[in-house]
Amino acid sequence: MQEYRDVLEKEQKILADQSKEYYSRVENFAYISLGILVAALSAIIGSSSGCLDRRAQKLSASLRQNYKAQSPSPGSSWNDSSGKRSRLFNFEYQRLKEHLESINSFGKREVVWLLRENMAKPEGEIAALHSVGLTCVTTSAPKVDSKDEIKEALKNADLAIITFDGSPETKSLLGHASTAIKFRQPPISLLIYTYGHYLNDRPVQLGPNDLEQLKDLSSFAPANFPATLVSQAQSLIIRNRSML
């Protein structure tokens, strides 16, 4: 009888060791999968969207920390603990995956920059947008009194930017652009860029009539400095994506 018990105990020990080895392999596979996910998607987006990539790194660190916190405690079974860890991993893994996909999508958003005819292309500002991950930036100089041309220019835009110098031409451009996008679904935002333009030795600002043309838009914002333009472009792209 004692011999029979010894055999059972040995078999139970072997099964327990095999179970731990199995779940250890599952855990290692989970970490490897996580690493592949982060590395692959980070390679896609590059280092251009740094603040978003840092957020992904924090999520990854949170996943590892929380996952380790679910280690078996004295008196608990390995299977119970591994089940909790598996559920936690699946939840956090999906959360990280969705966030990294959002970062990748961020870089593919289309920004259309409207200029009046013969206005210089804002090379420096476009380079700054590229540096934060907004690489799909195109410029267009439609006829300022042509509703159809302006609407066509903005048809695929996720964000519209207008260089506004206070002239009658850019006021017309602003009005037609507002009309073209006010009923767009999904909605898009409009940035009005005034940096470097002056009227009567004062920086150009939007007047009451200009603001009246913008009142029906889902979102718009003036930008009077390059840094303001870049930060607002990022925020509005993320905001509009969250509304989809």
C-alpha cells in the first residue's frame, strides 16, 4: 500500500512539474509575442511620433508589471494563478495592440493645407508636422472663389489648414472651406494659420465676420506660431479619430 502511495505521489509531482513547465512556456511565448508586437509596429511608425510611442512603452511596462504581480502566492494553485495571468495578459495585450494600431493610423491621416494663389509653400511648418508623425501633408492653391475646387481639394482630408493673411482672397478661401467641410462625416477640423502676417503693423487675427463663417464647424482653432500649429494639429487628429 505504501509503495502504491509513493508511486501516486511521484506521478503527481511529475504532472505538477510538467504543468509548471507548460505554463512557463506559455508565459515566455506571451512575452515574446508582446516584444514582437511592440517592435514590429514601432518599426512601422518609426520614432517620429515620440510622445505616442512613449505612451505605448508605458502600456508595455504596465503589462509586464501587472502580469508579474499575478505570480502564484503561497497556498494558491498554479492553475488558478495562471488563469488570472492569462486573462490579464489578454486584456493588456489587446489594449496595447489597439494603441499601437492607433499610432500607426495617426501617421496616415491626410492633412490638406490650403493657400491662396502665388502664396509661398510653408516648407518649415510641413517639415515640423512630418517630424511628429504627420507625413501625409499636401498643399493646394485652388481659386479662392471656386467652391467646387476647394471642396474637391478637401474631399479626403482628415485635417484642413489654411494660411490666413487677412486679405480678401484668404477670407473667401476661409468661407468656402468652412462650407465645404461643415457637414463632412466623419467630421474634420480646421486650423487657421496666421503666423508671419501683419495688417497695419499688427499680427493678423480673425475678425467677427471670419468667426461667423466658422460657427457651424465641429472644431476649429487659430494658430499664430509654428509650435502652436504642430501641437494643435496632433490634438485635433487624435480627437477626430476618437470620434469615429
